Amino acid sequence: MTIAGPLGPSLAPVIRGNRSLYQFLKPIANWYANVSGYRKVGLKYDDLLVEERPDVQRALERLTPREAYDRTFRFKRASHCSVLHDILPKDQWTKPEEDVRYLKPHVEQVEREDIERRKWDNIAVSRRR
């Protein structure tokens, strides 16, 4: 169980491990996600990740063409809503069950590869006699 990952520190593993704490905090988390408003313009949580980070850039390159298209469509639709100072109709909002972490596995894989690359780059080779 790691608390600090490639996307920053997270208490999620600890909270998921404690059933009563999870049941207490889950409604608050759902309320916060709804209040933040990104679902009202059709975005998913992973759409909010900072794209300028090199690990996120490399993870974005690994998306399937369909995932990349869907991401672009969500951004265009959200930009349109922003220009109009409006939100989508309620039936087009991102539902909590649709708001899955599609980019996080790719970012974590990139981070694991970077760690492995740093380990291999620091290997000292010595000659046997």
C-alpha cells in the first residue's frame, strides 16, 4: 500500500482499507465531485490532470485512438460550455459510474518504467578477474 504515487500523495488506500471510514467519507467525496462542476460540463476526473508533466504526456501517447478521441471531444464540449457560460443538460452530465480513471494506469506504468530506467542507469559494472 503506497500513499505517495506518481500523481501525488493519496490517502485513498488507507480509506478504502477501513470500511467504516470509507462509508463515512464516500458521500462527502461524491458531494465534492458534484460541487466541483467538472461532471456538469462532461469531463472525467483524469481530464483534470496537468498535461504539461512529462509522465502525463507520455501516458497520453499510450491512449487508444478511441480514448484519445473521447478525451478531445470532452474538452471541446467543455470549452463550448465555458464560452456559453452554461452547463450541459442533466442527461449529458458525466455520471459517477462513468467517471473512471482511464489515464491513471498509464501514468503509473510510465512512473514504474522511469524508476526502472533510473535503476538501470545507476548500475556499476565491474570486470571479473
